[in-house]
Amino acid sequence: MLEPLYTADEMGAAEAGHDVAEMMELAGRGVAEAILRRYPDAQRIACVCGGGANGGDGRIAARVLRQAGREAAEELVEGAHLIVDALFGTGFHGAPRRAAAELIERMNGAGVPVVAVDVPSGVDASTGEVAGAAVRAELTVTMHAPKVGLAVAPGRFHAGEVEAVSIGIAHDETRNRAVTDGILGLVPRRDVEDNKYTAGAVLVVGGAPGLTGAACLAGEAAFRADAGYVAVAVPERSLPVVEQRLLEAVKRTLDEIDELLPRMRALAVGPGLGRGPDERALVRRLLEGTSLPAVVDADGLFELEPFERDGPTVLTPHGGELGRLIGESSDWVAAHRLAALERAVDRFGCVVLLKGADTLVGAPGEGVLVHVSNEPGLATAGTGDVLTGIVGAFLAKGMDARLAAAAAASAHSRAARLAPQQAGLVASDVISLLPRALA
């Protein structure tokens, strides 16, 4: 359920003491075999090789390709059917120098598939950061196991499909890990001894006029994520709308929250709540005045300052929201996602889930959990509210906050993957598929 993601230093430690020539032979052969299998019609192959070990892997791949009857040599990329990018390896960081940057742009502009060796040149293997020109690969053949930079954006978007090949070394523990759908096996299921409260009782707080849909989506998602009891607290003016929209949930006004709290096992605060001073004060009161596990999203994150509380807490910002929490622009966050996440975790001292195609989950003193989603249909209004409801349900079931957040990202993505088509997917479609995703 959690698979290794290596940094450059961790990869160097894993390789230490092994025969370099043998590892390079296995690496180059693995690249060549992947090309022969995946690109049977590519006869003329340009291998762009640097001077280090990565370049050595590329030259071995060229030799194996020639032995298989392909034309493979270090030559101009123009006119090739396929390009092997073996310019920079895992040790690269920063921006390529001018000549290398020009070569990278020529590879990108050649109009043919590019297969990257280990990591696309220009991508930082340890962070996914891209400081200058970077290869956009259709396939990355990485050695031993995926690197952090192949899973974390923007590097993730340069890697294409990732295939790992063995180079004869053992797997070590890594600080950062990739989340697979196996994590859903940790989600507690309802037992015959459960009642509706012990199965997971969630209070959703939000739903200002004009934004009632956000609270409704979060409430429905919590139910479909197997919570046994969901209450939704909204402003009094919103209550008639929510009464019409939600059937199974208990509906109350914000003034009645204190009556609901004793039976709750988790809070989901923020979907459509509003951003006024009263709403901000309510968020702080709920966080500091209760020890219930809580997930805070959307309007609940607006102008949020560090807080003191005993209960497990998950913040679920998108890039723009996280930027505001740490005083950076959304563009800066997009370019430095790991660093931005770590700053937010340090500032708030709780679990932070940074949303995106590469969902990152950080926690104090822990490595980052990375869930890579390939479901573009999730880029639609309301899916963040759905994720909030899922996190709330998993917290209400007693899950560790870090694992609850990572499992929610997996369930969210898996539900979207089960949709018959991605085009036209809406948030309520994802909710309807959650039971199948958790089955």
C-alpha cells in the first residue's frame, strides 16, 4: 500500500557497494528492452548521452538496440523515429546550462517519442522541481524504483509513463512513499456490533447561502464513504435548501452546533462556510474548543492562523489556498510542491493534504505520502468537497489522520476511475461510485 520513492541520496546509498559496471549493464539493457517491446516500429533511434553514469546507461542501451537490428547512435535528433534521453541522471539539480538547454528543447521539438533514462533531463529527481528546460518524455525507464521527482509535479508531468527495471540491488526504506489502492484495506468497515454512531458520526459545517452545494456534497460523500451518521450545520437562511437536498443527514443551524457535538466522532469544517469574521471565529472555536478529529477545507482555511488543539487535524488546501497559508503565490507552490507542503506542516503542526494530480500528504516528523492520480475528470467543481467528506468519514472511524488523508485521496481517485467516461464527470458522480471504490 506504500511503495518506495527514492531521492538521489537514497538511491546513492542503495547502490553503494555494488558493482557499477554490472548495474549499468542491467540498466542499459532494461532501457533497450523497454524500447524494443513498446516501440516495434522505431528503427532509427537517437541516443542523447551525457558524460556521467546516465550517459553510460544510454550508450549500453544503444549497443543492445543495434544488436537487435535497430539503427541506434549518438547523432542529431532530427530525423530519428525515437529519442533516448540519457543526458542527466538523478544527481542533477538546478537549471541546465545553455548548450544542454538547447539540446533539451531540440529533443522536445523533434515530434517523436522520447524515452528518458532514469529521470527526464532537467527534472530534480529528489523534489520534482524544474528550474529550466526539461525533457518531456513519453516513457521514463527508471532504475530500481521510482524517484520522488517522477511522482511529484511538475516533474511528474515530464515523466510520462514510468517503468522500473531491476539493477540487482535490494529495496531500502525511503522517507517518502507512494500510495497505492491497497491502503483502502486499512479503512474500518461496519461491524455487526456497530450502531450508526460507532460506524462513524460526522458533522459537516458550512453551506452559506449560494454555497449550500458544497456542504451537501461533503455530507453525501461522508455517507457514501461508509459513515453511519452525518449531520450538516448551516446558516439558518440555508436550512430550507439543505432540507430539500439532503435526505439521510440531520440538518441543523450553526447556532445548534453545540447540541450536536457530543455524539460526533469527527468534524468536516469549511465547505461553503463563508469567509466573514463570524465564520473565521467559528472555525477557531471548533478547532480549539473540541478535541474531535477534524478536517478543514475551503473557506475554513481562509486566513487560518496556527492553532492549539489536542485532536487530530487534517488541512486539505489546493495550491492557491496553501500559498495563502504560507505567504507564497500559487505559482511558487506549483513549482515547489514538496517544500511548500513541508512549510505548511511546520507552521500548523498537523497533517496537511496538498491537492493535485499528485496529492501530497505531510505530517510532523513523517515523510511525505504521494498519491498519483490519472483521472482528469476530477478537475471539476465540487470534487474537493467530496474529498473533505471522505476524510471526515475515515477520521470518524478512528483512522490515524495521516493514513486517513492518504486513503481518502485513494478512494476519491478510484471512484473517478470507475466512471464509464471522464468527459462530463461531476462531483456527484464520484460520490455515487464511492461504495464500489471501497468494496
